[in-house]
Amino acid sequence: MTVIRPATAADVPFLWDMLYEAIFVPPGQAAPPRSVLQDPRVDHYLRDFPSRPGDAGLIADTPQGPAGAAWHRRLPAHDPGYGFVRADVPEVTIALAPAFRGQGLGTKLLERLLADAAAAGHPGLSLSVQVRNRARHLYERLGFIRVAGLSPDDSAWTMWHPL
Ligand SMILES: CC(C)(COP(=O)(O)OP(=O)(O)OC[C@H]1O[C@@H](n2cnc3c(N)ncnc32)[C@H](O)[C@@H]1OP(=O)(O)O)[C@@H](O)C(=O)NCCC(=O)NCCS
């Protein structure tokens, strides 16, 4: 049975693995080296997690071990994430290990993250998704809306959920 539970500091090594998995690799292209996680535009999604107000995450635990994670963090306007909307709106990262994709687990993780974020009083959640990433359909299905004009170019959408 799969259990969705809060992420703790002990899960951080697994969260780094999932941050790497969350990076979209277009079909036919090589995956980036793992050192991409040290890029300041990437590492701020997890550095010192969970320590700041607005940090929260969930792990999907299966009998085979952790399958995936979803978390959110507020990033400041002077160090915005790809999906930055407003400093008080946390940004979501979500990924599953490849073997666990397409079985409904991402939906469960994101539904719970949205419900928890609403209960915590956050004014919304945002994210960035490459237009070619199928994950966009999941976000639209769960109520994320495209924020016009915020994406740096048309290859990625900034989306937000009003909770
Ligand atoms: C995105 C992801 C977390 C969704 O979780 P999931 O358990 O696979 O999704 P579910 O089975 O609950 O829902 C199916 C939807 O997930 C998305 N999805 C399924 N497999 C996917 C994959 N390999 N890559 C990207 N999105 C995928 C699609 O939106 C799909 O809907 P569709 O069939 O209408 O296209 C998961 O597929 C994943 O980790 N993908 C790679 C990492 C990634 O793209 N992260 C998001 C970065 S913005």
C-alpha cells in the first residue's frame, strides 16, 4: 500500500534525487549532468529545506521504498524560481522515480499538497512547466491556471492555483 506522509529533514537526500527527476529533458536530448543541482537557479528549491516559513513537503512511500515527492517553498523576488508569481506564494516541485509514473501517484501527492497548503493559509501555489512536458495536463486537471506574461519565453508556462 502507498502512504502519503510529510517529508522530514531525513528525506532531503531523496528530495535532491526528485529535484533532479523534475528537470524536463526533451525527447532525444541527453539528461543534464547531476551537477546541475548545484546551479543557483536549481539549488534554491531545496537548500536548507525544510527550515523556512512556507517550506512543506510530502513523500509517497511504497512497499518498495519512496516513489516520489512533492514540496513547496517560498522564494523571494530577488532570487525567484522559474515559477515565481509573488513572494508569498510558494512554488511547487513534484517528481516520481521513473518506475512509478503514470499510476495516479502524482495526482494523489499534488491533491494532498494543495489541500495542506489551503489548510495552512497560503494564498496560492505556483509552478513552472515546460509546454512540452505532459505534466502540464496534470496541473490543468487539478485546477492550475496559466499566468499570462510571466514566463520568460513560450517554451515554459508559469501556472498558479488559487487554492
Ligand atoms: C509529473 C508526475 C509527477 C506526475 O505523476 P504521475 O503519477 O505520473 O501522474 P498521474 O498518473 O497521477 O496522472 C497522469 C498525468 O501525469 C502526467 N504524466 C504521466 N506520466 C508522465 C511523465 N512520464 N512525465 C511527465 N508527466 C507525466 C500527465 O499529465 C498525465 O496526464 P495525461 O495522461 O493526460 O498526459 C510524474 O509523471 C513525473 O515525475 N514526471 C517526470 C518529472 C516531471 O515532469 N515533473 C514535473 C516538472 S514541472
